[in-house]
Amino acid sequence: MYHVARLRAGATVTAVAAALAAAALVLFGAAPASAHGFTSVVYVDLTSPGAGHVRSVLGLEYDLLVVSAADAAKDDALFKQGTAAFDDGDLAEQAAALEAHADTVLAYVTKRFGVTADGKACTPAKDGGFTVEPRDGVPYAKLALDHTCPAAEAHEVRSGLFPDAEQFVRDTKTVVTYDLDLTSGSAALDAQHPSFSTRQSFAERFGEFFTLGAEHLLTGIDHILFLLALIAGSRRLREIVLAATSFTLAHSVTFILAALGLVDVPSAIVEPIIALSIAVVAGWHLWRLWRRRSHAAELEDLGHGHFSLDRAGWSRLAVVFCFGLIHGLGFASALGIDQPMSWTLLWSLLVFNVGIEAVQLGIIIVVFPLLALLRHRRPVAGLWVTGAIATGVAVMGLVWFVERLIGV
């Protein structure tokens, strides 16, 4: 019976190690060269300047718009002029390229984005010229449309912008803020939910932004790797709970401050620091493994406070909190928070944050018990597995840091 028990324990440990290895392979193997690659966000602001009119201001990624509109209309001239302006990095040239091919661009956008009034289509017309400005670290084209609508008590908005024939975009989120029909609010549209009505319920809007936040973390491999680095370096459940809580509080602070327009840090600074934070947190665990070797999982100089953290635990918690402040700015950029938002949108941003936290908690619940079991049954194997995870995370973080620093 003793040998059978040992065999079963060995099989359990092997299964745990295999599960952790498989998860690591999936994450590292599926990680794109750019942590937020292959997705796009369209920003729309809707207002009613007068009876029978709805004004929409759209923000679209410039290079994606040029490629997609040119491909849809077989407009080679737009592609050549637009990509040349993009390569030059001249925002004025980019706006001029769109203006020179306004009919092509307008036809592309209005075919995929529209407003209806009680089921009757509104007629769109270009309102002013194109402008291009940096947003989330890339140039965004701004297009204003004036929709002439029949008299109605409610409006519906649909968006099917991207992807089309282009192969480098897998999904697009359209974040809409509106002040129409004596109500204001926000909505998040995608391929599964391509439209909304100003009559939509609170629960529907809650679900949209909760899902948007959850999907942002799941598709943002850099944030997942940061969390894995935290889990790998946590010696006890208390440590990962405190680290996750500290991280949550920190990024919630900057998230809200960005929403209120009190903090504005360019993504060119935020994104490299996020990548570096991943490498630093993972490297912290590797350094501890190198310094303490087989004793890396042991506590030292245990404190007597409520949290019972040793000196290393407190230091790590402080580092996590500081990096959490930076990650909050990264989460804010997912919704394009680069100017003061109205209080009507703030609740949506908070729900978006709740979606992020739900996925974060789910990852901890799945991964940490597996690591804890492996460390308990096979301490040496546990150190090797956490070391391998930390090494992979550190390498990815450094690669992203260099890429984002040089603008690749």
C-alpha cells in the first residue's frame, strides 16, 4: 500500500508539472510579437446638435483605415499615398492623404457604421475635414459625420468596422459614448454585439464593459505574464493575495485618475515601463533562486504585523504597487482615456476594471494551487518549474521592452 501511495503521489506531481508546463507553452507559444497586436479599438462620440440630427465623431487607427478602405475600393492611389505618409510619420500628410481620397474612405466607413432612428436609417454626410492625431501610441484618424434622421424617441447605432479582407486584425472593439434622446451613457460593440440602442438597460451596459475588461486581460498577454511572475514568486497564499490586492488598488488609482483627466502619461513611456515591470518582477524571483537556492521558498525575518510578511515580502509588495500604478495607465489606454471623461462614463470604466479583476482572480485560483501542490510534494521540482516560468516571463518582458523602446 505504501508503494501504491507513493506511485499515486508521483503521478499526481507529474500531472501537476505537466499541467503547468502545458499552460506555459500555450502562453509563450501563443504570445504575439506585440502584446496587444491583431486587435483594434474604434472610438465614437455621439451627440445631437439639433432636431433630426445626430453628430458622430469617429477615431480610427490610421494605417488600418487606409489599408482597409483602399482594399475595399481597389484604390491603389490611396494605399500608396497613405502608407507613404504613415512611413514618414507626418500627421499632416496623413490627413491630406485621407482628404484626397475622401470618397473612398467615407464609403468604407458609412457602409460599416450607421445610425438609425426607430429602425429608419439616418443619412450620413461628412462634417468638416479629416484630422490625424496620436492616440495609444499610434496615429488615429478623426472623422466627423452629420446624420440626418427621421423624428424618433430612440436611436440605434451599429458598427462593423474591421476586420474585413485584411489578415492582421482579428477583432475590433467600438467604444461609444453618447448624449442622445435625453440620456447619456456608453456602450462597447464587437462582432458578437454589433449594435446598441439608447434604450438599452443598465444590465446590458454592465455586461458589455465587464466582458470588454475580461477580454482585454485575456488578450493582453503582457498583463497575464506579469500576473504569472507574481504567482511564481509568491511563497504563500497570503503573499499572492496581498500582491494581487496591492496591484489592483494601484492600477485602480491611476485608472480613475486618468478617467478624470488628472493624469496623462504618453503611451510611449507607459508601454515600455509595463514591459520592463514584467521582466523586473520575474527577475526578482530568479535573483532569489540564485541567492538562496533550495531555501528560496522559505521565509526570513518574519514580521509580527497583521500581514506577517518578511522583509523580502514587504519589498516585493512595494515594487508591485509601484508597477501597478503604471499598469493602470495601460488599462486606461485600452478605452482611450486621454482626456477628462464625464461621470456618466466613469461607471463603465469601473465595470471594465471589475472584468479585469475577475479574470485575474480566476488565473490565481487555477495556477497557484497547482504550484503550491508541486512545491509541497516535490520542493526541488517546484523551484525548477517556478524558475522556468520566471525565466520565460523575464525574457518576454525584456524583448517587449526593447521593441517598445525603439518603436518596433
